[in-house]
Amino acid sequence: MASEDHDFEEVRSINLFGKKVNWINPEAKGAVGRLKTDSLNVIIEELKQILGDSQNANELIQLFSDAYLKKSDMADATRYLVHQLFGEFGLVIIDADDARLKAEFLDILKDDILNNTNYKIVSQTISELEKTGVKPQVNPREINCFYLTNEDRVRIEKNRFTSETLAVELKEHPERFSPNVVLRPMYQQKILPNLAYVGGPGEIAYWLEYKAMFDHHKITFPVLIPRNFALLNDEKTNQQLQKLGFTVADIFKDTDSLLKEFVSKNSTSELSLNKEQEKLSDLFSEISAKAIAVDATLKASVEAELQKGLNSLKNIEAKLLRSEKQKQEININQIKKIKDKYFPDGSLQERFENFSPYYLKYGKHFISELKETFDPLAFELLILEI
């Protein structure tokens, strides 16, 4: 758990049934894991109204209440919640916000703060990657860690602290230092060396920037493995898709393409003006030949007039399509709704949806089913029928 490595904005809300649930906490400062949970009672009451009164809903509310109302801070609450959901699989959670663990990383922290070694190494790697066309995911800072107090989490900059002060603080209060996105992977590997690191596309990309830094500090660099991806497809929505004449694979097309395809297939009128565009082009070819025979400089004028004509036909075609969409408004709205269900807010389900609606429907076995279905070495997006 990188419980001190997040901003409040990253954890303050969840999406449930199209509604955003926000944690209002004006006193939220410093490390997120250290935030007190006493103000979350309002959220629990709001969730009761949203989730309803089924057996699975009551299980969830009890789980959230035990985690967020009986544990004093976010780190303890999250650790409890994750253990309840995944503990049967044999789970070990290490909270990196611990003075004893950070003491193991002191030499590297001190080197980063006082000598800026990691900034130099990673910057060089980024420069080499850019020559191959790879854009950097993360840009290092001269100093790649934060200074923590119970009230704040601030970047360490040379004009804020003296070297002497930092040296003393590092020795006496290692818990006050928090590695940023550049140093955290190396901190993880120092605490608990892993054979492999499983991450999303962005994470895998920025880990590639760190290989030389790991080598410099003689810390094992793990094998990088892309994590699993999935899209959940329920039977009801699948039937709606089939009725509309689409397959699940079709939903990966952009919305405009889907709508145009549907309207074209289901219209009683011809909407495409491609033939007319071809005829117009042929006609202007004849005109161009006659014009050039009289004056070669007229070719550009003829081509310009052709383009105006083609643009006019495209505008008419767009109006035909728009008019047909209005006639098929009910189905059009259903396609948009299905598309938004699979790609809410334009992103993947997993980047947007909370797990609670699926737990409500399938209960605690939902996570077990996912575990049995996923293959850690399957590097493709799975479409799971649920």
C-alpha cells in the first residue's frame, strides 16, 4: 500500500449507478492513508439509500461500516476492506508508510535529495527513449520525494530546506519522507523484491524509464507484465445488441460509426451519395479537359469548383443521415445507452465503475469468479459474460 502517495482528489469519490458520491472533507490534508475516517458516516448513510435493502446490499453496507467507521484512518480502513474481499486467497498487505521500512531506504533517499543522482540517470534514459520515438510517461524532478507531516505533504525543494536539516530529519524521522512516482517502484523492490511487476499500460511505460536507476543502486529490476483487462457483458444487454443487429465486438467502434451503420442498414431510403460524387467527379474531368484545351491555367479553377460540389453533396448526405436518425430516435438512444454502459464517460468500465453494483447482483462470489476466470499471462482484453 502506497498509503502516503496519493492526493485526496484521487480517492474522494466513486461512481454508482450514474451518480457520483463525494466525500466532503475540508480538513483533508497530508498523506491520504493518515486521513481520519470519522466524517465518512455521511457517505455510509448515502450509500444505504443508493444500494437498497437486499441481502447483498446489507452485506456491503456492513462491510463499509466495519472498515470506514470502526477503523481510525484510511490506511487501516482500506487494509481491512481488502482483506475482507480478498483474504481467502492468502493475501499479504504491506503499508509502505512505516518508519522501519523507510529506514531501509535511507541511503537512496539521501542520495536523491543531496546529490540528485536519480534525476540525472532517469533523464538520460528518457533522452535515449525519445530518440526511438517513445514519449516519456514521467519526468523526474531534481528531488523525487515529499516531506510529510500530519497536516501536509509538500515537495522537497532546495530553497525550502538546508542540506544539514534534511540530513538530520532523514536520520531521526524517516517516516516524514515519501518517495514520489520515480522512487516508489525502487522503494517497493527494496522492501519486498518481486520476480515480476504487474501493471497497467501507463505504469509499465514509466517503469521502463527506471531500469538504469535500478542497476545503479543494485536493486533487482522485475519482469514487467501487463495486467489483465476485462469488460463485463450481461445477458440482457447482449440481447439488446443482437436485436439491434450488432455483436459485442461492434461496441469497440466509435459511437458515430455505430449510429451511421445502424441508420444505413435500417433506412428504407438510400442515404449514401457516393454514386453521385463519382458522377460529379467524372463530369468535372470532362469539363477540366475542355478547359485545359482552351487555357491550361483554368485547371485549378475547375478543381476548386469540383471540391465545392463534392462538399455540397457531403452536406446533403449529412442532412439525410440526420433526418433518418430522428426517425429512429428510440433505437439511436438505446445504442448510445449501451455504448455508455460499456465505455462510461468515454473510458473503460474498470477505470470508471465501482465494484459495488456487481457485488449487489452476484454477491461475494463475484470476486472469486473473476479470480478463476483471469489468466495473469493472457495479454488481451477479456469480454466476460455475467
